[in-house]
Amino acid sequence: MFFNIIASLVVTVVAFVPLWIYLGARWLFSPEGFWQEFFLFGVGVWMLVAAQICFLIVGLFLLVVIWVINYWT
């Protein structure tokens, strides 16, 4: 049971890494104009959110496998 909780926490942290990258880039670049905001928002929405969705899907699949294997053993 303890391993299931640790695995869930690790998957959650890894799945939200793109969000932290986006927030860090936003803080680092501090966009001030329309085009800077537009570019940073575009990169954040299309690239990082797509990666985050992929991480969430793969992570949920791994968690289901881990929880089911540990349930039956």
C-alpha cells in the first residue's frame, strides 16, 4: 500500500513538470508586450499542455497497472 502512494505521488509530480516549466518560463521572461504574451501563451498552450496530457495519460495507465498488480499480490 505504501508503494502505491509513493508511485502516485511520483506520477503526479512528473505529470505536472510541463506546467512548472511554463510558469518558470513566464516568470523568467516577464512578457510585457502583446507579441511576447502571444508567443509565450502559444508555446505554453500547444507544446507544454500537449506534453502534460501525454504524461497524464501514460501516468494514469502506469498507476492502474501498479495498483492492480499490488492488489492481487
